[in-house]
Amino acid sequence: MEYILNKACPYLILGFLLFYNFKLTDVSLYGIIGSVLFIDCYSRRIGRAMGEYENNAEFRKMIDESVEEDS
């Protein structure tokens, strides 16, 4: 239940505030909602990659070598 509330409440609050302050025909409303969804999807991927980096020594070594080669 806690996970569902943490996942859904920010979207519900943001949606309410946006629809309260904008009209449904405003393009900026849909741009803001799309940006929020994109940020949420992207941050999940970054968090997963960081978890893999911190917990997998072979992956960490591969990434560190790749960064050194690019420098």
C-alpha cells in the first residue's frame, strides 16, 4: 500500500494542480505531464544502473576502464 501511495500520489497531486490552473486546451499542460513521465522513467533507469555499479564488481571495473579510455 505504501508503494502505491508513493508512486501515485505525486501524479495525482500534480495532475490536480495542473488541471486546476490550466485549461484542457493548453499545450503547456500536456508538455509538463509528458516531461514528468519522461523524468520518472529516466530516473528509474539511472537508479538501476547505479545499483548495478555499486553491487557488481565486474560491471564497475568495466565502466571504470571505459571512462579511463574516453578521457
